[in-house]
Amino acid sequence: MSENKNPKTRGVSIKSPADVRRIACRIISDVFRDQTQVEYAGKINQLLLTWLKGWELEKVSDFEKRLQALEQARDGMMK
């Protein structure tokens, strides 16, 4: 995740599921620090679901890489 370098806009760039998870964590931490978690319970729930979806996408990517490596190893053994 990188800070947005465009002077006309503010915010962060989201380029991966890890960036989404990091932003969700930052916002949730702010809400708990300000002790407004009851007031924002619905929003916190949505952010947690977003965090989980980002985590799932990273894990699927990891599984795909592992599966590809196993398939390549198997194909190498069959030749």
C-alpha cells in the first residue's frame, strides 16, 4: 500500500487484498481508540467482512501457487 502521490486527491492506493485488510484494520483501530464501537457496530461488521474477504483472496492465491508447484513436480516425475 502506498500513499497517493497525486496532489489533487487524498487517500491511499489499493493494489492488493493486503492493502484492503490494512485499511480495514486502521479504521477499526481508530473506532476502538475513540470508543465509538457501539455507535459504529454495523460499519465495523462490514469492515471485518471486508478484511476476511481480503484474507480469503490471499489464501486462494497461495493455494493456487502451491497447486501449480505440485502439478509441475508431478509432471517432472512422470517424464
